Amino acid sequence: MEKASQNSSDSTAKKITRRSFLGGTAATAAAFTIIPRHVLGGNGYTAPSDKLNIACVGVGGKGTSDTLAVSTENIVALCDVDDLKTAGFEEKCAEDPKTKEMFDKAKKYRDFRIMLDKEKSIDAITVSIPDHNHAVVAMRAIKMGKHVFVQKPLTHTVYEARMLLKEAQKANVVTQMGNQGHAGEGARLVNEWIWDGAIGDIREVHAWTNRPIWPQGIDRPKEIPSVPSTLNWNVWLGPASWRPYHPAYVPFAWRGWWDFGTGALGDMGAHILDQPFWALDLGAPSAVYASSTKYTEDSYPMAEVIHYEFPARGKKPPVKLNWYDGGIMPPRPEELEEGRMMGERGGGVIFIGDKGKLMCSVYGGNPRLIPESKMQAYKRPPKTIPRSPGIHQEWIEAIKNGKKSTTDFSYSSRLTEMMLLGNIAIRMKDKNSKLQWDSKNMKFPNMPEADQYVQTKYRPGWAL
């Protein structure tokens, strides 16, 4: 009898292994550091020596680097709607015996829904696919208790960003958005210098990118070619309205179409606007307005300027944030030395304070006070922000240690909302009026016709 009881106890212990410690009460688990695993009876903790079971949705393009970045863990499943992308990833993995073994062991899927239903051991997923599918994939995983890493921009619409945050908090899962500059040294230096008062109070910011580098301002193609046998077009479309397949959308140029991407702003805003949003604690804007070149019913404009107005935050003054893309540039600072580039080729940010100016490049890289003589004279403050091991590893460690990653959905959903309001302002630019934004109710009180763009209509069979 005693022996039978012991066997039963052993069986129970085996059932509450690694899966029962993932997700759940992360805050409680954070208080424990070195404790034998067998005494941890609740959810929310995975011993650092354990490896997570991760599934990767999207393995082509950015999905390749995202998948390889988390391959320190157990990659149990790979999902891509395009067999050619999976084959390309296999070829990449074949370059190294370890990644080849990882690829060979992982189950392969075309449909993320089938993968999530079949692979019961999955602890976490990465989502590296076109913008319009981010929310539906992430939401399904979150509701199943999976931790999620979602490439930037977090979502396709403002509403989706709000709903993902709500559900992630409810499920108590560890989340992260893939704006890798947020984990970089430059981003932390920008914050530390601004918080140190290096350029005084900041009321104006200019940010720009060289994007788009794909077609925009065009009509949808009229030709109806055959869908490649290697592509699951239905799943690629996901919640978007049905339209025939065309290579103008997939695999690359989807960013320029309203139904699939979020334009140049959505592509690079999470890397560039992240710096002022974080350093200045901007939150939701009170108003946004824009101008642009021609756009169509189907496609974003080729160039645009977007202005955001933010109210005072405590002792911080109001801020006007200006975004430029498509070759349009902000005014060149008088303090910038002749022949010196503004930012870098991909874009940059200029903070204008009442005591000086600070410039950085994309991802917060190479921050400098300008002119350089001011940089040389500046006594840098201590480094007070914890340094990151990298955006992917930070997420993995947060899952294992019951902590919170720095660009989790409580932060990245707000950054994404702010960015996407700019795309709505582009649609309403001919109204010759600022869009007043009621963040609490997700409405535009002075222009209710703009409310329709806060969320798109989903194709039947697809929902959050």
C-alpha cells in the first residue's frame, strides 16, 4: 500500500513538470530565485536550466532571424503558409549541424490554428508574419495560455492593440514586441541623457525614415494569376477581405497595402518613434493631423508628414512629435556641422530641448548632443537603466524567471496605438482639421467618420 502511494506520488510529480510552471502567476514567482523545483507547486516559474518549447509562426524574411534567435530553446514546431519559405529556412539551417537538427526535429505546419491545436507541449510562440495577421495569431495563442513574441508593429489596428493587451493581462502571459532597438545600448543612453536634463525640457521632436522601399500610392492589380501550389492563400489572407492572389502582395510588397500592412510608419515607427515615446513618456496623443502625396483606396501614399500633439505629463511640457517618410526630411539643425549626416541612411530622430539638441539614428543608435563640441563637454550620468541581453533573450528570460520584458504589451500596445493613429490621420487629411483623440473610448469626438478606421472588419470565420 505504501509502495502504491509512492508510485502515485511519483506519477503526479511527473505530470506537474515544466508545463505547469510556465505562464500564470509571474509576479509571485519572481520572488523565488534558488529553490528546488519539486517544492514549487504553483504556475509561473520555470527553472532557468529548463528549455521552453517554442513554436515559430513565419520562418521566412524576419521570421528566419527570429526563429534562429530563439533556437537556444526547444523549437518544437515551425509554421509558414509558404512552402518555399520553409524550404529556404531549411537551407539556412543546413549550414550548421545544430540548427539542422533543430529543423529536422520540429513539426512543420502551414496553418497556425492546426499547429496550436495539435502541439500540446507548446509554451510560447513567435509571430513573424504580415501585420494584418499578427493579432489573430497572437490572440489565439494567448487565450491558450502561451507566451508570445510578436514582430513590430504589434497589430494592424488600434483596436487590436488594445484587445491584445487586455487579453495578455488576463492570461498573465509574458509578451514582447520585436522592436529590437528597444533592447540596445543607444536607446538606454538616449533616456539617461534626457532624464539627466542634458538638453533641458523637450517640446519638439522630429523623426524620419527612408521608407517606403516598396510600391505605394497604386491601385490593386487587375490580373488574376493562379495561386502557387506552395502557398496557402486563404490562411495568408487571414482576416482580410477576400481578393485574388497576386505577387504584388506576397511575399514582399504587402506593407504598402492598407488591407495587409501599415505602411512606412508601421514598418519603422516602432524602431524610430520608440525613442521619444520611451524617453518622454508620451502616452496617447491628444491630436494628430497629416499631409501626404496621393494615396489610393488600396495603397498608402508614397510620402507623408504626420504631426502628433501630446499634452503635458506631470512636470513634463506638451510635446509636438513630427514624422516624415518617403524622402521628406525635417529642417536641418543649424548646430549640425557642415557635411555631417542627419541620423543615418535609414532615418533618425532629433530632440529639441530648451538647452540644446540631441540626435540619434534608427534603433536609437549613435546618440549625440549636437554640435559635437557639446557632446565632448557633457559629463555623462551613471547608467541607471538595466542593460538587455537582446530582445529575444530578454523575453525568454522573463518567461523563465517570472519577470516582465521591457517592451511587453503594456508598453508596445501603447506605442503601436500612437503610431497607427497617424495612418488614420492620413486617411482624413482632406478634412483640413486635426483629429482629436479620445483614448479612453477609442474615438475621434470631432470627426466620428474616422472611427471606422480604429478597427477593420474581419472576413467571416476569422475573429480575435
